[in-house]
Amino acid sequence: MTSHDLLILCAAGMLVSGYLIVGQKRLFTTIRLFALQSLLLGIVAATIAVTQSRHELFVTAGITIAMKSILIPWFLMRLIDRIGIHREIEPFLNVPVSLLVCLGLTVVGYRVSTGFPEAVGGARHHLIGVALSMLLIGMFLMVTRKKAITQILALLTVENAVFLVAVGVTPGMPLVVELGIAFDVIVAVLVLGIMVQRIVDRFDSMDVSRLSQLKG
Amino acid sequence: MTPVLSDALRAFGLAALQAVFLLAMAPLLKTLIKMMKARLQNRQGPPLLQGYYDLAKLLRKETVRSETASWVFVAGPRVYFAAAVSATTLVPVLISAAPLEAAGGVLLLVGTLALGRFALATAALDTGSPFGGMGSSRDMTIAALAEPALMLGLFTSGLAAGTLNLGALARSALQHGVTFHPSDVLAFAGLFIIVLAETGRVPVDNPATHLELTMIHEAMLLEYSGPDLALVEWASAVKELLYLTLLVDLFMPVGMATSAEPVALLMALVAWAGKVFVLAIAVTITESMNAKLRLFRVPELVSISLGLAFLALTIRFL
């Protein structure tokens, strides 16, 4: 197996885990799947670091794995444990329909990716295709799910997609920017976590659609 | 003897050998998964040969049939067994050629397995026992969803190689080396779920219980006893081994023998056993980590795999 194959394997694995997140209702499993997705992203970064000898990417890989596949999932699981809500009961769209929509989104993402001049040939085409598809799936997940936790995961999926392009296709970001983004993400998750707890305290539910109701 | 005739004879000889080989290995796989599952739960588990003991025991017992049962009930297990055995001859196992690949490829394989399923489902309906009917209805519901996904997954690999013949598929993968494409990963994920569904593994069905409310495959076998039951159990085990071998053939054919030399065959045997073992571990872990889904949630799971398989097929064109 060459590094090229490993890249494609990991990227496709990220897409598959994105799909399974859409198809899952148990929040613990979705969080684990997100952790897996981030781990695969870390492996992509490490592989590129080795093959193109861009050693600064090792830092990216390390940050990604430490934060997104260990720290954030741990935090979210603790949050769920404390709140005691374990399932996405009724999303706005049911699972088979969501999957169908995601299918269409992936096709769109892949089709669009062929238009990029960077996307000619080999792994890059697939990296851009997978990233665009995940971006669309993440956005779709954000608007169709009611639970605040799933929306956080959707945001993080979008983040992963952007990172995949940044790492795999562009010459890379300066380390300062990367650290900034990393801390941004973790602060965002913390703030959102606190928000979720507030929502639950107030409404006894994680359902964000209740936020639109006026309460006297 | 004309060359055509001798070729045909050799193909049938090889087919018989391969069928016997898979029939002999199948109970071992079943017990192996049972044992690994038990170990994960801190239990001792059955000895590795338990599958053979069970079959031997069942074959020695007498057959008890319901008075209302017709010939359909008698034919069911036999057709099911025959279908499973003939399906084994269509899949390359150790050599990168299926013994009877001239007869047909992917479509024939899926059709043969469907014939067996149909025979068992009608036989379960035949006695008029409510459980049998329930089991067949459930099995057919799942099969109707799983079969298209299985076909799409197989077509994805076929599209890459330009053939639907399983032997030719494996040969082209060996010749060109395994070139990775994201659709392979998607198709593998889809097919793995299908294998779980088709072999009655945990998220879909629980092979370890006879609970009335949940059982699917077991509900169809309730009326069977003795050698009839042994046939069905054996055929199910063969089907499971066959599905795992199919996954191995399609997605990781490395190590398969290209000629019938003894050394190459031995290497292929080791490689095949290793790969099937890895898949068996994956099945065991999925089975141990997940709870059985409610019956009405199963279509959701299968639709995930249908989606993955369809996507895999689409991405090939982009």
C-alpha cells in the first residue's frame, strides 16, 4: 500500500464516518464516529508530512488527534452524561430521506471538485471531492437536526472538511493561524457546551427548535 | 475425450473440491465467532470443534415433521442447502478463478442465494405455525432491501474491472495491483453491513436467542429437527463463510494463487484464512459492541448501506 492509497483510504473513511453520523440516532455513537473521523484526518496530515517532508504538518496532526479525536469527544460525552439525553429522537427529516439528500450532496461535491485546477489526477481529486461533500453534509446536518449536540458535531464536521482541503491541497497555513483555529474550535465547543446546558436547564430538552417559542 | 468435455469435467471436479472445502470450514468459522464473542464477555465459550459436534448430533437424530406439512416443508432445507453449495462454486477462494465461472458471475450468485432464501421462507410458511410465517415475512422484508444494496456493491467492483465475473474480477485486481479508489471504501462499508444483515448478525438479528419477539432466521427453523435442521444450520454457516470470502475477493485479493502449484496454494490458504479471520474479528466486535436494533429500525440500517453502495457506484463515474 502506497502513501497515495493510504490518503485515499483515510479520506474515504472520513466520508463514510460522515455518512454514519447522518444515519445514527445515538449521540454517543455519533461522537465516537466524529472522533474516528478526526483521527483519520490526523493520519492524512501525518502521511502528507512524511511523504512531502513538510514537518510542520506533524504539529497539525498532533493537534488534530489530541483535540478533535480525544479532548472534544471526551468533553461532549461528559456533557451528554450529565444531561442524560442520549438520542436524537426526531430530526426534521427522517434517516432514509437524510441519507438520500446526502447522496445527492456528495455527488454535487464530487462533480464540483473536478472543476478545480488543483483537482487533476490522483489523490488530490478525491481529497477535494471528499472535503466538499463533507462540507455540504455538515451544513445539511446542521439545519436538519434539532439536538444542539448534533449541531455542534455538524459544525465540527464542516471544520474537518475545511482542514482536509487545507492540509491536503494547499501549501498549508502558518503555524500561528493553525494554533489560532485550533483554540477557536475548542473555545467554540466549550461555549456551545455551556449553551447546551443552559438550553437543557431552561427547556428540559436539547431541542433547539423550542428556542423559537416565546415563553411568558 | 474431447477437450471441451475434459475441461468441463475438470471444472466440475474443482467445483466439488471447493464445495467440500468450504463445507468443511464453515462450522469452524461459526464456532470461532461464537468463541471470540464469549471471550469478549469473559466467558469460556465453546471448544473450536463444537460446530462439528452439533452437526453430527443433529444428523444422528430422527426427523419429526408436523402432520400438516407438505412436500414444500421437506424440500425447503434441501433446496437451501443445495443453493448454498452451488453458490460456493461461483466464488474464487484460493485460486483466482471460480470453478464454475463459465456458468455466470455476480448475478447468478445473488440469484442462487435468493433461490435458497425463497425455498426456506416458503417452507417456514408451510406448516402454518405463526412463528414460521413471522420469520419468513421478516426475512423477506430485510432481503428485499439488502439484495439491491448487495448488487450495487458488487457492481461497483465490477465497474472497476469491466466484468461481472467474480473470477475475472479477482484476476484483474491481482494483475493491475490493488488501486485504491474512494468508492472501494464506500462499497466495502456498505457490503459489510449487508453481510451482517444477510447472515443474521447482531444489529439485525441475534443468532444466540430464540426470543419470539425478535427472532428472524431462527423463527423459520423452529419446526425443523434432526437432519433437516442440520442441513439448514450447515447451509447458513456456509453462506456466512461465502459472504466473508466474497468481501476478501473483492477488496483484498492480495495473496491469491494464480496457478495450481502446491506452494502457491499453501500460501493462498494461509492468506485466505488470515483475511477471513480478520473479518471474523470485525464481525465479532460489531456484534459485541452493538445492541440489536428494533425490527422497524432495521430498514434504516440497510438503507445506510444501500446509500453507501449507490454512492460508491456513482463516484466511479465522477
